[in-house]
Amino acid sequence: MKDISAEKSAGRLIRIAIALTAEKDIDRLLNLILTEAMDISCCDGGTLYILEDGFLHFRNVITLSKGIGMVSKKGEDLLPPVPLDRRHVCACAALDQTLINLPDVYESTLFDFTGAQRYDQLNGYRTQSMLVVPMEDEKGRVMGVLQLINALDDGEGIIPFDEALEPPIRALTSLAAVSLNNNRLSEAVSDLLHSFVAVMV
């Protein structure tokens, strides 16, 4: 397990915040959010969803042990979007604006994990531990959901996500949501400016 002391976490988050602020490309921004969260939590996989039009849209999927790394381009979905209903753990995290930490998804009866099970069957994988965190901006609005999969110990064995990881991951998702919101606002202003110039011309 990585050192997650308060001082080290604070310094790491400051560096990440600077990187998130500097990144202007939304696809690279989303990928940076997911890879940094996976590195902090020392886990094997992760998914990043963006909330739009009442659905959670798959934007980034990574499984290190299988060499899987999918990044959407120009807002395209990698997989069918997830509706905001309580069958899905990511939807519950968004609806309740709460972090969900599951030691073993196959032993949970609270959520529908048929999607994760299909993924496991197709890829010869075993989804076990999961940390699901809503991405909330400075106004408390949910921008998306970060889903981390299979925390690893020093010997690469799968373990539950340590509760000590929850505060730094929450902080990261907040930074990410604010950066994503600012990125969208910047794009909207740029589009408006281009439209105005086109009309004037």
C-alpha cells in the first residue's frame, strides 16, 4: 500500500491541481483524472463517467493487468450509458452524492453488477473491490462519477480499498469536477465568441 500520509497527499494534490488547471483538452483532462486517481489508490482498474442528460456516460476505461485503456474522443460513449436508477452503484453514488466502498462486489446484494460480471467474462477478469466517488464541483453539482476497481497490496494481490484513501480521492474528484466545469465554461465562451465573430463578418 502506498504512503498516504496527510503531508504527502496534500503535496500530491497540489501538483495534480496545477496539472488539471493547465490542461485545456477535455479528453486528456479526463484521462489525467482517472490515471492520477488510480495511481494514488494503487488499483488495477478504473472507469470515469460524465453525467449528461440524465445518464452516466462512459468516457474512460482502464484495466492495467489486461492492457486495456480506452479513451473517448469528442464526447463519444465507449459503452452504452448508465441510467440514473438505483440498480447501478455508480448511479447511486451520483444520486446520493456519497462515496461507496465495497470490499467484494460479488458478495454485495445492494446493486446490480451484471455489467461488471459481463466485463469479467469477456476479459477473463475478476472485479472484486470497488471505490465509487461522485465528482462534485464547488456548488455541489455532480459532474460525473469516478469508479476505481481492485485495490492492490505490495504483492499485487487484490484487497479492499483502505478507508484512509477516501479523503484524498474525494479531494481529487472535487478538483477534477471544478476543472471539468471550468473547461466546459471556457469552451462555451470560445464557441460564443466564434459565433459572434462569424455573425459580424
